[in-house]
Amino acid sequence: MSKIIIIGAGVVGSSIARELARYNADVLVLESANDVACGTSKANSGIVHAGFDAKPNTLKAKFNILGNAMFDRLSVELDFPFKRIGAMVLCFDEKDYPALEELYHKGEANGVKGLEILPGDKARELEPHISKEVVAVLRAPSSGIVGPYEMTIAFAENACVNGVEFLFNKKVTNVRKAEDMVVECADGTSYHADMVINCAGVFADEINNMACDKKMQIVARKGEYMLLDKTNGYLASHTLFQLPTKMGKGILVSPTTHGNILIGPTAHDMLDKENVSTTVDGLNEVYKMASMSVPELNKRMVITQFSGLRAHNVDGDFVIGESEVKGFYNVAGIESPGLTSAPAIGDYVAKDVAKIMNLESNPNFVPVREGIKQFSTMDDTQRAEIIKKNPLYGKVVCRCEVVTEGEIVDSINRPLGAKDLDGVKRRTRAGMGRCQSGFCTSRIMEILSRELGKDMTKITKFGGKSNVVIGRVKQ
Amino acid sequence: MIEKNLIIIGGGPAGLAAAKSAYDSGERDILILERENTLGGILNQCIHNGFGLHTFKEELTGPEYANRYVQQVLARNIEYKLGATVISVTNDKVITCVSEADGLVKYHAKAIILACGCRERPRGGINIAGSRCAGVFSAGTAQKLVNIDGYMVGKEVVILGSGDIGLIMARRMTFEGAKVKAVVELMPYSSGLNRNIVQCLKDFDIPLMFSHTVVDIKGKDRVESVVIAQVDEKLQPIMSTAQEIKCDTLLLSVGLLPENELAKFANVQLSNVTGGGVVDDKMMTNVEGIFQCGNVLHVHDLVDFVSEESELAGKCAVDYINNGKTESDYVELQTSGGVRYVVPQKISRKVDTGELKLKMRVANVFKNRRLVVEVDGEEIFSKKRPVVAPGEMETITLKADQLDKVSKGQSVVVCLKEV
Ligand SMILES: Cc1cc2nc3c(=O)[nH]c(=O)nc-3n(C[C@H](O)[C@H](O)[C@H](O)COP(=O)(O)OP(=O)(O)OC[C@H]3O[C@@H](n4cnc5c(N)ncnc54)[C@H](O)[C@@H]3O)c2cc1C
Ligand SMILES: Cc1cc2nc3c(=O)[nH]c(=O)nc-3n(C[C@H](O)[C@H](O)[C@H](O)COP(=O)(O)OP(=O)(O)OC[C@H]3O[C@@H](n4cnc5c(N)ncnc54)[C@H](O)[C@@H]3O)c2cc1C
């Protein structure tokens, strides 16, 4: 059987893996982190862009529009959170009105449906908390929001049950062409394949440059965010962008699929591609700019901050296709709208690779995946029923998000299950609420320790040396 | 639906004291719902000495103090459920509770006492920038890992915030062989008890740096260092004073917040100063028959005061079950001149509890002041205080004859004045 290696288990690698599972091939995903969705796919705005922002006739525009249209079906098929809530681009100054119209026309050229320009007062009827300064908005009803890591995990799980193999803590250090393609990892192992697909996010240039003479350069551009408590969810019902001006691209204010409010991101180029720390200046900028859109924002309601790195290709567009080296395929420079595009990229790349390699379709492919049953969103009848079936659903572990032991055990034991605290958090939301895991950390560590048969001192926050405790206390 | 006269949510010191006192006031149909597997609340992890000096006139550890109340509840055969988490409360007093043993159960109660305690303010709540690596804990989480679970959280520690839990953890970590390099406090004073500063820091030569904060956390997998800096009068960091301290652990003791998610479901009015409910002198909230006491109402410095306040709530809840709501005319208490809040926030004219205790916290450290209660500009109470500080709760006891001077429509102000 043909062998395919995918480097990187972000949303792009995972989507391609899932689509390739539709064919008879031996697919292996190599990921340097301890879990899927540990790179950019876990820290972004989570917007399913309508597509008015992308430059017409680029890959970004094409995959954005195609991807956006796939979300309604896909989110049901793979059971991940998605809501088509619409977006508004806020214009604060009459002088910038032409730029708003230009955006409208760009959207039309890209094929975005339902766009309309509304005067400020009309916009405030729909969004009562936006600033009095807003003079007009561009409204895009087809914009949506998605749980980015839930989506990535869903792709990966579905790929896994359909036979794709995932290996973690496999940092690729070399890719070379011999008789077939050889992929070498930092731990000394190496793997052979007929086709290598590079989905390494901000490191996709390094992977490309290992295999190809035609070099690539990807700049990591950091975006910082703040997340507000759910009680502030009433502040916005659309994703609220600011009209890009000479002052910059602006900061968005958006609901998340779980009802929090997200504000951000900044945009600063980084030399260190692993640096996802937040900064005082960055967070101040986020707060100040976001308050221009929604003046009522209150810093005291912030429950956490984070940042992600855009994989910005200096040439501007996505790079998708087999490189000059046969058997080496790039899916690189996938910055925003990468999340939106991921389903369409997965579909396109799998079909393209299948054609190149003459793959036959896999008759046993199961497209449907069922997620973890979420206690917090059930009604009381469903709750009573599930506790009867599995009493662990009666034990609430995370108070703030009302996550039960039943869900945590499921998150650990399902295909590609959680292995660390962050893994449990992203799969169940335990620890994501207002207390940010103050109460449940030790309980979740105990459950991980019990289910994985691992000592408490070996339990990590996110793999590597991120151990939570360092040993026993003195006796 | 199961009918009960009184349901108490939370089996910590507040819930236990309320239950005991409700029983002693004649009520027999009482149920305590507690989500943990033991009674006693947060005290179970506070294994240090210093509890109970007021109540029992002796120094007990947290678990010992809790156990005194647990024994009193057991002796009275008061019904309680463990591992039972209340997930909602409505304003018509329907409680939804889930547990492994009983599944989902709905109760209806004539009166409810919310005694759910508090939680710690997390890192996100104070916007510290930096790496999101392992090794950053709230002090209470570290306290649980060390004291209950028996695991060390780190070797070299910096503590941000000088709240009591942080101070106590500085000593605890030192006992366990860790090096506590500094306690860093944003304000020019501590929010903890003075006795804890002496016994937990001074006795171990741990530096306490006022008007400083953490501006960066460094480290890839686990904390490798933190950067601290002095702050100006507006509490903004002065970056030229930044210094890096090598450490593997950062503990945060930056404030406690009443756990009021359930109260919100029931439309209980909350104070944006205390974060707890707005109550009258019978500890009743704006929702008839729903009472609050302990840390869910306002964060206490000493558990003795929690017990005292909760005994009052228990007694008043029984009074409500038997006689309904007897009072409707309230006088709202106002604060000024450095008093940040006062609990209760409103009092009824007829006070059948005899004397009335007002509890309050001040907004800053003040020297040589008087705590004063004024009715329409006339002082009805005054008490000299050489020093008052935000970390220590102040109490005023008003006698019946002083209260007689208060009637509807008057303005009652609690304030600090120069001596
Ligand atoms: C601030 C910000 C906001 C954004 N907002 C949006 C948005 O609202 N809507 C939208 O559509 N898109 C958005 N995006 C873009 C979107 O998040 C990305 O396009 C998408 O997540 C990229 O996915 P990926 O799989 O390519 O990258 P990643 O998720 O980074 O995955 C790459 C993976 O490769 C692994 N890897 C790297 N090097 C190696 C190696 N040597 N060996 C093995 N594994 C390796 C990494 O560990 C990582 O898991 C945003 C991006 C940023 C940064
Ligand atoms: C981490 C921490 C450390 C502390 N250390 C000290 C100290 O060293 N010294 C000191 O004097 N004071 C300390 N305090 C303050 C101390 O908590 C109080 O003095 C006292 O314990 C408060 O009593 P309580 O009953 O109001 O709250 P708690 O003791 O917190 O009890 C509340 C109880 O309610 C339960 N509960 C809450 N919600 C629900 C629900 N929905 N369903 C069922 N049950 C529920 C909780 O599980 C808990 O057992 C500390 C507080 C904290 C948070």
C-alpha cells in the first residue's frame, strides 16, 4: 500500500489526514507536540470568515469561500461547535466610508453572499453595545464562529478511527529524497514514505528547506488575546471587526462558541517561532483597541490571556501543491483564513494526492464522529438518564464549567485521548472557566493518573517537562 | 421533587454552624448538600494552627476547628449528603442536585441557606503577561496539592500577593524544604493578617516587597524565572526597576471571590464591592427565604466570625420558616470615609436579635481613627482604632438602645473619622 506521511497535527494536517482516510493508503501523522492542536490551531480568533477580506483570485480567497460553505454539514458530521452568527466591520469615520465600500465590492468579487452596508443607528439596533462613534458597518451574515481545537480534535479522531496512525513527540529534523522519501526525527527514528505532506505551520519553511532547493520563508506574527467571563456574553452577538485603516488592521470583539467574549489579536513579527508568551504592551493594546468598538468592556471580567503565531508566508498567499521534489507536498503559509479554509484544503489536497498516487477509495470509511457527551448543555431529563447509565456523570469535577468525571474519563479513553491537563481541558472545558482550574487541577491529575496508570509526579500540563508537581512532600 | 424545610448548600464552617443553630432553634427537617466527599470545607486543607481563638479560646488547626462543628452536626443527627453538587437554584427555591449515589434529584425548600464559600482569583483575573507554562498556581491550589495530596509543587518559589493563604504557603513551602525567594505585593500594605506576616515571613527571613508586581513569567515547559518591577502611585509598573528572579514556581495569592454562581440563577442581588449577596440583618437576601453566610457573603479573615455569622443565619432561617417574612421597612446602610463595605447592607427597624453586629472592611491602612455610625448626621456609635487595615475585618456591635434611634427614612452612615 502507498505510504503517506503528514508532518504536523494542526487543523490543516488533521483535516488532510481525515480526507486521506477516504482512500486506501497507509497514512502516518508525525507531530512534535504531545497532542493534536498544540500550535496555531489552538490559539486564534476562531472565526469562520465570510471571505470579503481576502484578495480576489488568490488561494486564500478560493479556499475561504469553499471552506466556509462546508461548516454547517461538517460540524454536525464531526460534532464540533460552530455557529453562523454573522460579522460586522465597524467604520468609525465618514472619511473611511470608501474603504468600507471597497470591502463590500471585494466581497462581491469573491462571491460572498448577503453582504449589506448599514448606517450606524441600524447597526446599533442589532448590536446595542457598539460605540456611538460607529457611523456605518458592513454586515456579513455568512460569517461564523467555531471551536478551533474542538474542530482539530474532531478531524484527528475521525482520521484515527479510520486507520490513520498518529505519533506524538516526533519532531522532524530532516526530510530527504532517497529511493522514496525519508523523514528523520529528533529521537533518532526515521520513517519512509512515497509522499510527505508538509503541514508544519510556522515551521513549514524549515521542513520545506530540508527537502527542496526552492527556499521558503515564513515569518511568525504573534497575535495576543484576552478572554472575558461568560457573564459578559451579552456585549456582542456578531463578530465585530474594525475597518482596517492606516492605523492598522484593528482588533476584533467576538462571542466564542461557548458564550465568552474574545478580544484581540495584535500583530507583531517574532524572531522566536516558539514564543507564545503574552506581553504587557500587547495586552494593553488589545484592551484599548477593543474598547473603541465596545466601550463597556471591563478589564476585571478578563479570565485569561493567550497568544498564537500566524504563519505568514513572505510571498503573501497559501502555498499548496507538490513541490519541485516529487513526493514532497507543501501546505504552507496557512495563516488566516486558514481555519476557515482547512476543510476545503483537506478535500483538495486529498483528491490531488490521490490523483498523483493513483489511490483507490476506502469502502470502509466512516465519516461520522460522536463527540464527548457534554453534561453542561443537557436538560435535566438527559442528565438524570446519563447519570443512571454512568454514575461518574454525577460527579462534578470542574465547578465553573460543570464538567463531570464521566466526561473527563471519556476524554482520556477515547481514540487519540487526552494525556495531559491541557488535553483534558481542550476536550472537555474542565479548567477553562472563571477559576481557571484552581479547584479541579488536583482532581483531574488524579483521574489522569488513575486512567493512564501513571504516577502523579509524571502528569504534565502539556507534555515535555511541564510536570505539575515535582515529588512527594517530606514524610 | 423532595420537600424540605431548610436546605443548606455547602458543608464548610458556614453551613455547619448554620445547621447546628437551626437545629437548636427547633428545626428538625434540615438537609446539608456538600459536593466534596467530606464535611468541613476549605478548612480541611488549612493544617496550620490559629483557628478558634475567639470561638473556643484555644488554638486549633483548620481540620480540628471544622471537626468541632462536624461533631455537633453529627450529634444532632442532621441529615447531610456528600459528593452532592447543586447545579441550580431558582427563586422559588427549587434546587437541582447531582451525585454519583442518587443521580439527579430536585428538592423544594421553605428556606435555603447559601454557604458555598469562595474561590481564588486566578492569574487571568489580574492580567499577568508571560509564558503560559506549568508552575503557576493559585496559593490555595498549591495548598491542596501539598497538604491534602502530599505533593511538592516546586523548589524555588516566588509568591505574588500577600493574602493570608500566600503568607501561610510561604511558611509551609519553607518547612517542606523549598526556598521562598520573595513575596511580592502590589499595594504599599499587605492584605493579610499582621500575625501571619510576622509568623510566616519575618521568622524565616523571607523578603516582603511592597509596591511591586510580576511583569513577566519566563519558561518554556515549566517556570524558569519571573520578572518583577516596582509600581508607581497608579500601580503601573516602572520598567526601569525590573529585576529577574530565578524560580520554578509562582504562587498567586491575589484575592478571594465569593462563589455566587448559584445566587445568580436565583436572581439574588449581589454587591459589586463584596461580590456576595446584599443581605439584611437577618442574613436574608432580596429573594424571600434565601439566606447567605460565610465566605459566599463576603470574604472573612477569621473563621470564628464565619461561624458566628452563620449561627445567626441558621436561627433567622428557622424564624422565617415558622413566621414568614415579618419586616418590610428597611434602612440602607451607607459607607464613606475609607470604609469600603459594610454587611449587612440594610437593617430592619425592629431588630429582635437584640444587639446587631456590623462587619466591614476599610479601603487602605489608616492610623488613629474612630469607627463611627451616624444617623442623620448624629453619632450614635464611636470606637477608637489605633490602626485599621484592609486585611483585617472590623466589627461594630450596636446595642438595642442605639438601634432604637434608627427609623425609616433616616440616613445611616458607617465611616472612619479622625480621632
Ligand atoms: C492570531 C491568529 C488569529 C487567527 N484567526 C483566524 C480566524 O479567525 N479564522 C481563520 O480562519 N484562521 C485564523 N487564523 C489562522 C489559523 O489559525 C491557522 O491558519 C491554522 O490554525 C493553521 O493550522 P496549521 O495546521 O497549518 O498550523 P498549526 O496548528 O500550527 O499546526 C502545525 C503543527 O505542526 C507541528 N510541527 C511544527 N514543526 C514540526 C516538526 N519539525 N516536526 C513535527 N511537527 C511539527 C506543530 O507542533 C503543530 O502542531 C489565525 C491565526 C492567528 C495566529
Ligand atoms: C484556599 C483557601 C485557604 C484559606 N485559608 C485560610 C486560613 O489559612 N486561615 C483562615 O482563617 N481562613 C482561611 N481561608 C478562609 C476560610 O475559607 C474561611 O474562614 C472559612 O473556611 C469559610 O467558610 P465557608 O463555609 O464560608 O466556606 P468553605 O469552607 O469554602 O465551605 C463552602 C463549602 O460549600 C461547598 N459548596 C460550594 N458550592 C457548592 C454547591 N454548588 N453544591 C454543593 N456544595 C457546594 C464547598 O465544597 C465547600 O465545602 C481560606 C480560604 C480559601 C479559599
